[in-house]
Amino acid sequence: MSAAPARLIFLPGVGGDPAFWRAASGAITLPAERTLLGWPWFGLAPGADMPPNTADCMQDLVDAVTPHMDRPCALVAQSMGGVVAVLAALQRPEYLTHLVLVATSGGVPIDDLRPHDWRPDFMRSNPAFPAWMARERWNLAPQLASVRAPTLLLWGDADAISPVAVGERLQGLLPCAQLQVLPGGAHDLAQTHAEAVAGHISHHLRAGTEIA
């Protein structure tokens, strides 16, 4: 039986806005502390829930997350934040009770699934964003079998950036994963379908725990 998380840690995508998860996090029916993290290039002042003003690699973002994993916790992550979440799950599994990955590669190769490459347009429109973010590639597939936390995969069937086939690939690699596909959901389904996303997350976090 999985432990109930005492803290829910929310990670945004590449935009880095901690408010990305605000609506969905508020609708989750679980008596747990919420921690909404952001990434440094979003331009916010650092604080207790913010990483430093600079990040030179993905590990810097992971290092901003893991200090919050000091009690039973769930990681809830969108897009690029899902790569951070998987790395954090691999590096600090002790208190991780649940994992929720939304529209993300999860750090596995997906080019053969022909996703829309958002990087060139995004970097042209956001020249201040760190260049390493567009260059880095990961292959965490061989390590995913060691992620034992129950994992919920949430995808939209209208997402060109992370097609449903990506979620299916992750489901095949993660030993305790279930995939839910939301009709009409695009890459921002955690915002456009916040109530439905919150409902799926609430069910996932309660399943197999002692929460009444």
C-alpha cells in the first residue's frame, strides 16, 4: 500500500511559471501541502520555493526540487518539468509516494514518434532563455524500471508536441504506470482541462493509500 503524500510538488514546463499549476492544484481533493515551483528564467525573485537566478544545466533544476522532497511527497510535472521530475525521482526516491507526468517526454527519446519540435520557434521568440535548454537531450529509458512509485500519465489526444504515443511509450517503460487520455486536450491540458486533470490526480493520489 502506498503512503499518502504530505506534500504535492508541482513543476511547470519550459515557461517556468509557478502559476501554471495553480488552478489544477487548488482543485485536487487531498489534504496535503502544495508547493508550486518555478524556473529561474521566468524572471521571478528567488524565494523559499524558487531556484537560484541562474541555471546552467538540468541538474541545477533537479537540485532546486530535491530539497522539498524531505517528507512523503508526490511530484506533479508538465512537459519539460517532467524530465526534472523523473531525474528527481531517480535521485531521491526515499520519500516519493506518487508521480504524475503530464505531456512530457520524461527524458526518453521520442524523435521517432514525430512530435512537433517546439524548440526553434520558442527560442526565437524568447532569446533570453538559456541555450542549453534547447540543446540537451536525454535517454533515461534504461533507468525507468527502477521508478517504483505509482505513476499517472496524463495526455491530451490533440497534443502535437507530445503525442499520445509518447505517453504509451512511458507506460511501457515505467513499472507502475497508468495512462489517461483526455479528449480535446492539447499541450496545455493541465490548464484548459484543470478540473478533469485535478480529478484524475486526486483519484491517483488516493488509490492504494489509507486516506478515507
